[in-house]
Amino acid sequence: MNVLITGANGFLGHYLVKKLLQENYSVIATGKGESRLPFEDNGQFVYAPLDFTDPYAVHDVFDRYKPAVVIHAGAMGKPDECEAQQWQAYLVNVEGTVTLLMNAADQRSFFVYVSTDFVFDGSKGSYREEDKTGPVNYYGKTKQEAEEAVMEYEGDWAIVRTVLVYGQPLSGRSNILTIVRDKLEQGQSYNVVDDQFRTPTYVEDLADGIVRIINRQAKGIYHLSGEDLLTPYQMALLTADHLGLDKNLIHRAMAADFSQPARRPVNTSLIIEKAKRVLGYAPVSFEEGLKKMFED
């Protein structure tokens, strides 16, 4: 079965490709520019450069490879950039998704869309799949609009919402835990927010959950995250402890202390009972995720 992935050069994309190849899927990895993936074109894996905001390029790739499954993991994902460049964010996150959906419909592809906890306003936390969305920044708004487009797709679809994904980057892009490590190793102080609450997601758990959706052709919305409710400040302290670094360099801050273009929701923790029940999804604890992330 052919599975096409957008954003394959990205953080999650690397792990998705690896997991799908382990499960013997044929993978068409796409991304902007040349491949940064450590896999050989061997008949089971192929890389195709693709700007999914280009309708002609998308049509050509879909017509050539005829994917049975599409995992749309590509996005403009930095909230502050989306706030500052709203036209570009809309083009990538909304119009790009619609272009992919139109071509997926021609192939009757199962469409899996990777979304975000930022579709919620963060006023209550513990969000279930059926809870009302209401983003507080433009990034969340574009992801919400893309979700709505996916829900109108005439074929089979699934939406995956996830939270603050962490793990060992395979392509050099940092995340909060690698930033903590790098700054503390260099003796630099780091101000980290302590009044925003998340259920951080270990990247291998997220990739596994998405592949479980494909294996089962599980339709609808699924929340895939960890279960530990933590602030970024708490995550940073736990990382410093795990690595034996000086946590006195980590300074507790509040959201109001930062000047950021995009407002952040306060509590976007997700309830994952549906994924556990339907998919057998079983995420590791944050402590175990830390061990797995830094074991090498």
C-alpha cells in the first residue's frame, strides 16, 4: 500500500517514514527541496520534492504515485511566524490542505491530517475530541479551518490532534528539551514559562498512533498526546535533572513576561481515552520519554 507523507523532512516526518517502512508500507516521502532523510530509494521508499501549495506539482505527484493513504504532516507550524505572516500561513495551512484533499479525492485516498491542540482556546483543559474548538491565535485558526476542510472530504479521513511534541530531532531542528540541554551545557540561563499547561507528546508515540490509525483505517478525530500534565518550566527542570545539568540556570517566568506576536492558550491538555480504547494507543510517561530521547 502506497502512503504519501507531506512534511517528510520535518521532525515528525522522519519518525513516520521510519515507522511505516518497519511496517512494510511503500512510502512516498515529500518535502520542500532535497531529501534530508537517511533512507535509500529501494522500491519501498521514494522521495519526491513537493511544494503542496502548487496545484500543478501536487497533481503530478498524485497522478504518478496514486497513494492509497495521505498523511498531511506538513505545515507552517510556528505560531509567531503565522501571526506575522498571515497570508503565507493561510496559503500553506489552509489552501495547501484543500489542494491535497482535491487530489486525494481523485485517488480515493484515506486522508490523515495532523492537527494541533492550538485549535482550542485553552480555557479549561482536558479536551475531548468532540469539544468545541476556538483558537486564540492565527496558527490555531488556520489549523481549525483546515480541519473543517478535512471534515468535508468525500473520502475516508482522520484528524490527529497532538500537543508539544518532543524527542531527538533527526534533522537538526530543535525542540524545547534540546534547547534546555544546549543552553545548560553552555552555562546559559533560560527563562521558561510556568503558567501554560500541556500534555507533551513523545514523537515515537505520535508516529505509532498515526500508523495504528492507518492499520485500522480508523476514521474520525483522535487525540494523540502524553498523559502527564506539565508546564514547559516543569519539563525543563525534569530535563536538567535527567541530564545532571544545573537547573539553577532555569528561571521561572510567566506568559506575561514574554512579548510574542501570537497569544498562547493556557491549558490545552488532551484526553486520550478514545485513542487508547480504539487504537490501543499507549504513550510512555514523560520521564520514560526523556530516557528514550537521550539514551544515545
